[in-house]
Amino acid sequence: MYRAVTLRVLEEKIPLDDREQIGTLAEATRIRLERSDRTNRVYVSDRDVSREIRSEPVTRSVSAVSSYQRVRDVLVREQRRIARDGGVVLEGRDIGTVVLPNADLKIFMVACVSERVRRRKIELEEEGVSIDTARLEEEILERDRLDSTREASPLRKAAGAIEVDTSSMSIEEQVQFVVDRANEIIGGRGG
């Protein structure tokens, strides 16, 4: 969702330090999440932006846009609306600390920087984007630094979250870990 707003900021050519215009744009942006053909799709209005939000310009700019309290207020409200009836899985850097601090299950996934770089490089190459490994590592570390030190909803492990190091886990193993923890909770409630 933050990437979708960031995409719109870049499309509208709003300076990244213009909190007021960015906040106004966030309030006016209609984001819809949809599951289709076993993939998650992100729409701004009726336009599928699922690929565009993973672009390098968006990745470089999302920390700045997501640091503004007004943007966070708009998107947290929407995320809480989505989760209101339960039965959802949300991922993000402040879901367990700010959006849903009373969630039944909170997972804090970490991975070593070299593995995160490797994964992101593969993702980018699949999209036809070539990037220097050292530059990619710098960008990942800078985004972590910005997200961990921002005033509004900084990145941190939520109280009660289960930390799992995914550095040597496949996607399938990561999913199974989360499903197993969810099933433990569901089983503890009698089904």
C-alpha cells in the first residue's frame, strides 16, 4: 500500500519532501488488494500496479513517503478496515506494532543482508532490471536504517512476535512455518 502511494507520488512528480501534498494524495488514492490466480494484485483505482510498485524508483522512495504521519494514518486506517473481520494475513514493517498490535499471531521475519540482496537481485532480474550487488546492499541497509529510525511507526519487533530467521529457508519452508504456528493457535481454540 505504501508502494502504491509512492508510485502515485512519483507519477505526479511531487517532491519527496512535500509532506502536505503527499498526505493529500494519500487521502485521495484508492488502493484495492485482490487475490487472483494465486497471486496478490494491487490496484490504484482500477489500474493494476502490481509490477510497477516493485520498480527501483519506488523502492528508493518508499521509505521517505512512508515516514509521513498523515500517510501512515490513512493506510493504517485502511489496513485495520481490511482486517476488521479477521481471517487475514497482513505483512508489513509495522503490522504487529501499530496496525494490529493485538493480532493472534505475529511473526517477525529476518534474514541476513547477503540473502536479502540475493533474493532481491533475483526478483529484479526476473523483471529485466540489472543492478550492482554492492549498490543493492547499500539500498537495503539504507532502507532498514530509515525505517528503523523514522518517527512514525518505526520498524521494530512487536511484543509477543515470534522471530524467525529465514536466511536458509525456502519460501515453502517459510510459509509452512507460519501455517504451523497458525494451526497451533486454531487448534488451541478447539478448531
